[in-house]
Amino acid sequence: MRQDLIDQARAVMARNDRGHYTVPTAGLYPFQWNWDSALSALGFAHFDEARALTEIETLFAHQWPDGMVPHIIFHQPDDGYFPGPEVWGTERPVPTSGITQPPVAGFALARICARARDKAAVMARARALLPRIHAWHEWFFRARDPEGTGLVAIIHPWESGRDNSVDWDDAFARVPTEGVKPFQRRDITHANPEHRPTDAQYTRFIYLVQLFRSLGWDNARLHDASPFRMVDPGFNAILLRSCADLADLAETLGEDQIARSARSMAQKGLSAMATLWNPSLGQYACFDRAAGRLIDSPSIGGLLAAFCAIPPARAAALAARIDALGAQARFMVPSHDPTRPEFDGKRYWRGPVWLIVNYMIADGLIAAGQHKVAERIQTDSIRLIEESGFAEYYDPLTAEPCGGGNFTWTAAMVIEILSTGRVPA
Ligand code: DGY
């Protein structure tokens, strides 16, 4: 085991630890982010189970009454970030954003429980979190799947975590820009502007925030009112995996009603995932619900579908597709196909490699018996750290570190990958 890398990763996590939550990195992201926290908890759990659970508990302490868990908790003022609480105007006791993020918390909690060293203490805290996480999952199907398709839509690119993916280009072009109040971006004072979304994208990000705010952040209205409604296979795979894992955990805890309800959401969604298979790409793809069509964009969102229990033949096809991408990229897995003209190896989600997505894809491929590709993904992940440190993301062709540095979830994934023996020694 690479104890030196684990020690460095722990130092990164300690630097971003604010006691009861972590920031993704100081400066660029100075608050608590939803999926960052849940994935960081996996790293903490290897050396401090109690601290790992605190990370998830802090997140859920800010759950909205309707079940939604916001994507940012603004624990303390910091004017180094835009858009801050005054732009969101959600009027929560501790300010939060008004949209959500990929629901990895259910998966993370179940995994922490399965590996718990202090079983009694961990299970007691998990029992308290269980109904809250389940309520979030129910919220998704209520608020983001009003027609009961089994799959949920995101209504803002920030919800996917893949803010500027090529996947959104066509749909985002339909989002108006009129009426957007003048604003000053802060992200490009912390990170290279060429690694970040464009001004045109930011204007539309803010248009949507203003629109949702004008509707009082009423989740009963936002889905239908949003001009951007996208069914992302990666996002849904995370939700369905979390539902299935939460069902298992609920069974272990004797919470049969939650177990049944979570299992039924997972099963219905898994059947519906078949509708997102794009045969011409040989992978899953996003369904643009506002336009009513499957889009033709070979991004990592369609590969992340491997994280849920897709049919074995589909997992094998995704493994083959990822293997083929390996001919184009030195480091797996690029967030967009390098052969496509829109690919940009340094610009956020338009090409760079992200360790958290690598981890989730590899995890799904291992469960599906696709060990060879999973091993390459994880070996490449550690090579990136060795070459370029704990960055937010990396150029898949050159390993150049991009975005923010000293990144919490990158460090957490290194601890997770190395501590679970997922790369050859
Ligand atoms: C950002 O500010 O870049 C985030 O991705 C939004 O959550």
C-alpha cells in the first residue's frame, strides 16, 4: 500500500476540514457541497468513522422540509464565491442553495456501515440518517419525475455536478439570457479561466437561479417551469444505486417499510434505464425531457451508468467502450470522448478526468465482473496523483492538474482506492 500517498491525502483532508464539514478546497469552494461531502466521508471512514458520519449528518441537518437536500450549505459568510446566499434567496435558517446534487449519500452511508469497525456506534447513527436519506430519494421521484417514468430530471446543470458538459450544449442554448442581473464571477479569480465554464454558460446558470427564485423555490412548480429538464444516466445511476444500497441497509436495520419502498424505486428505475441506451454511441446518453429526445453526446454521464445494476451485457458494452477510449487518452476516463470536436482536455467537464467518477465507474464494473477495465481506471487514477498531486481534475492526455488544488474528494478517493487494495501493489 502507498502509505506516503495516503498520508498526503490525509493532510489535504485535514487542511479542508472545518470540524463538522469539509470544504472542497479553500478559495474556489469555501462552503459545504453536497456530493463532495458524501464522497469525502468515504475517505474519512478509513481513519475516523465518527468524523465520516458527522460529514453526512451536517449535510442532512440542512435538508429542506420537502425532503430536498441542497447542493451548497453556506455555513459562514465568504464573498470569495459567486453566487452566494444573496443570489439564491432561499431564506433557510442557515443559508443554502435551492437546487440539489447527485445523491451519493445513500451509497456512502451503506458502504461505511458495511465496513464499520465500531459496528454498534456506526449503526446507531446510520439508523437516524436512514429516514432522512430515504425522504430525499422519495423527494426526487415526487418532484423530478412527475409523470412517474422511474427516472428523474435535473433542472440545472449544477445539479448534475457536470456543470459545463457537452451534454447540455443544445438544451442550454434554449435557456434565455434576458433579464439576468449583472454579476461578477469569482471562480476565475481562483482558477484558470480556461479550465472553467464560459461567461455565456454562467449567464444561463444564473438565469435559471433567478427563474427558480421568482417561483419561490417551490419544488412543486420548478420541474415543469424549467426550460432545462435533462434525464442524465449518470445522475440516475447514482440515485438508483443509493436506493438499492439503502434498501439493503434498511433490511439489516429491520426497517422493512423503508426497505420495501427503496427497493421498489430502485427496481422501477433500473427497468427504465433501458430507455437511455443509445445504440449509435454504444453507451447510455441523456434524454432531453424538454425536447423529448435522446441526445447524441458521448460523455462520461453515459459511462457512469455502470454504477447501478444495469444488465451484464450493458456493463460489458460499457467496459468495451471505456477500453476503446483508452486508445485516445493516456489517463482514463476522459469526461468526453477525445475524438469529438467539442472535447477540451482542460475545461472542467468537457474532457478532464475526475477521480470521483473514476471510482464510481470502477466500482460498478467490479460488481459486474469487468475487472480488467476497472483495474486500469484505478491504476490511472493513482498515476495521476503521483504525477500531478491532488487536483480537482486532470487533462487525460497530459496529466496536467486543472481547476482547484488540494482537493478534498480527490484525496478521499485516493485513500479509498489504496486502502481497499483496488490497485496492484
Ligand atoms: C461551481 O460553483 O462551480 C459549482 O460547480 C456550482 O456548484
